[in-house]
Amino acid sequence: MLDNFNNHIENLKKHSHFRNIKNFSDKDEKYIFSANKKLINLSSNNYLGFADNKAITQEFLNTCDYDYSFGSASARLLTGTLPVYNELETLIANLFNKESALLFNSGYHANVGINSSLAGKGDVIFSDKLNHASIIDGMRLSEGKFFRYPHNNMDALEKLLMRERKNFNNAIIASESVFSMDGDIADLKKLVELKEKYNCILILDEAHAFGVFGQKGLGVSETLGIIEKVDLIVGTFGKAIGSMGAFAVGNKVIIDYLTNKARSFIFSTALPPINIAFTKWIIEKKLPSTYEKRMQMLKIGKNAGSDSHIIPIIIGENKETVDICEILYQNGFFTLPIRPPTVPEGTSRLRLSLTTEITEQEIQNAISLAKQTK
Ligand SMILES: Cc1ncc(COP(=O)(O)O)c(C=O)c1O
């Protein structure tokens, strides 16, 4: 029986698809230390440097006014919850000026739970073709039907809505704001227009934008002033916030529904209290003073040809992509090859992500090296 798995692995290796977890000895906000090498980390979602920052971790622990434990021991619906969980939910709801918020253990849990439960029998989800795997997995688990429209193609979405909307009860449009592997931004104004015209629920995943875009760091919906028009916003704490977990924020009916129906929330042990307290502390105490740095980072991204802090360099073939990463590695840059199924076949790439620590010169050097090698 193991032969089948082994054949599969050999096949992955043959096509430069095989993945293994790279080990490093240490890392900080900017560098990865691996095999006696100090490499600039261009592969991180630690956009504001809050993760792996020993001084920040220590400052939090010093100011932490309660001995939060490192385990919650159960799901929240099973044994209740410490005040800090509700405090974080209230903080999120207030920041977005929405009625209610719900914490999830990760963005993956959030998207799987939301998309599988909100679309029931007779309902439909319209999803951008490049939406994250967690949205796709949520749709697959849903009892509703789903359609994937070509990436950011609003004409195609409208055609689909014209043809299909009338055949279903509830309809959901699901999109990321900043696309995780392409760094481009959804046409949010048009999405709002279409969701209003065709009476849909708009779910926006701001995983890579929360903590980066907007005066308060709430995401692209804040930048565009359309938070109130989006029915449900999802954000993660594992990226710019440097912690772990995620939230969904919207009106009370939807949040109550998710609390009762989202299985990834109901049937999983909650994150540890210490983690929830850290997330709350970062959002309250650290995020507000990052505006200038965030704007500078986005400017560097723009100068590098991206709409955001994520800069894709599309190579095409797997092997070539792996080889270019290796050359970057030899020259002091850490980035891992992004291959299918994370991205569509034939579009393997480097996904260079900026942090507020990375300078314009450093990213430009990495880009020219990658391009000249290509
Ligand atoms: C758009 C998007 N949504 C959700 C997730 C999952 O978030 P998490 O890492 O918190 O599970 C990711 C992770 O990369 C993502 O890119």
C-alpha cells in the first residue's frame, strides 16, 4: 500500500514539485540564520516585524497584567471563555464599526468555517479563481454550489451573476483584497456594486492587508472607505500582527450564525489566552504608530511594480524557479519557490514579500538578480 504513496512522492520529485520543510537555526524581524549564513528574509508575512522580535515579546510579557496560560484546553462553546477573548472581539468590532466579531484559530479555520456554513443547500458562492486554498476548501465542504470567476474579471463575474443568481436562495461573493500570491488588489468598489445589484453577501478576506493598509491598518476596505458596505470581513493575526489566529467581523446575525454553525470554530480547542492577549496588545499598543513605516513599505512595493507589499516574479517552470531561489540563497536572500497547487500550473514564481525592515536597495538587488538569472 505504501508503494502508492512512494510513487506519488517520486513523481513529485521528478517534476520539481516535492516540498520539504527548510530548517533554520534562528530568525529575527529581518534575517534568517541558516547553515552559518545570514539571509534577508524575503519570504515572510511578518510585514511589521512584530513576530520574532525578542524586544517586543519581552515588553509584552513585562506589561502583561495577568498570568495568561499557554493552553485553553477546550473549545469556547464547551467551557466558556476568559474575558480577554471577548475583549479582543469587542476591540475588532469597534475598530471596524461593526456589530460583532468572532475569533478563529487561524485564517484557514476562518475561511473553511465561514464558506462551508454560510452557503447551505440551495445557496451559491461566486469566488475569484485565485482565492486562497482555505476559501476553496470551505466551498468544497459547503452544501451549496460554487462558481469560480476568472481572476479579478468583473465582467465575467457579472455575466455569471446574470445567468446564475436567480437559480439560488442566498448568494455569496468571496474575494481576497490583496491577493496572497500575486500582490494585486481586487476591484472592491465594483464588487460592492455587484453585490448590491444582485443581492449578494460580500465576504472579503483581508489576510494580507490587515495591519498594512489603511490609516488604522484595517485593510484595503478602510483605504477605500467601504468597510460598511462589506458584509463580512476576515482578517488574520498570523501575518502583519505577528501573532496567530483570525477574526470575522460583521453584523450580529451573521456572527451568531457562525458561532452556531462554523464547525472549525465549534469543534476546535481555542487558541491559548496568552496568544489572544498578545494579539490584543499589539493591535492596541503597537499598530497605531506604524502608519508612516507601512506607507513607506507600500511605496517601495509600488516602485517595484506591485500594488502592494507582495511582489511576484513569475518564472513559469518549477525547476527553473527552484534554481533561481537557490541562486538568491547563495547571494544572501531567503525566498522559497511557489509552485502548484499554491499557484496555477505553469506560473511557478518567487513571491518576494516586503517588511518594514527591508530597504528599497535590498529588494531591487534581489529583483535584478532574479531577473538576470531568469
Ligand atoms: C488570503 C489568505 N487567507 C487566509 C490565509 C490563512 O491564514 P492563516 O495562515 O492564519 O491560517 C492565508 C494564508 O496564507 C491567506 O493568504
